[in-house]
Amino acid sequence: MSRSIWKGPFLDNSLFKNLLTNKNKKIWSRRSIISAGMIGTNVLIYNGKLFKRLLITREHVGFKFGTFASTRTYVSKAKILKSIKKNK
């Protein structure tokens, strides 16, 4: 379900203060939406383990920060099978 239009885009209060004051823009709020005022800035998005760097461009506006910092790591089936054979 999408957010109601009358509410407007979600931007965490701590994130808003951080963007106005800090040079190092570390973001923990992955649910916040990227606004047009952030274009051209570098931000560090926390994915639960480490920070991922993102340069915000015009194409990123309207998306959430979480879409650009994946929390999952892909492990191919070949690597899994290889590790199983190695342990036997």
C-alpha cells in the first residue's frame, strides 16, 4: 500500500536535521524518501552491517534510501556445493 498524497513524502526528523548541518551524511533511516533538495550530495546509507556510499542524482528522487543499500548478500549455488564437498 502506498502513502496517502495528503501526508506528503516521509522524511525522518533526525535525517532532516543531519542533512542541514553535517558534511558527513550518514543515514540510518532507510525508509525515508529522497527529495529534490538532496541532488548532488554524497550520503552513506547503513544496511545493518556497514555504510554504502551513494551519490544522489535526479533519477534517485522519489525512491527510498533502502532501495540503494541492499541488506542481502548473494551466494551462488556453486559456492555452496563447493563448500559442502570440501567439508566431507
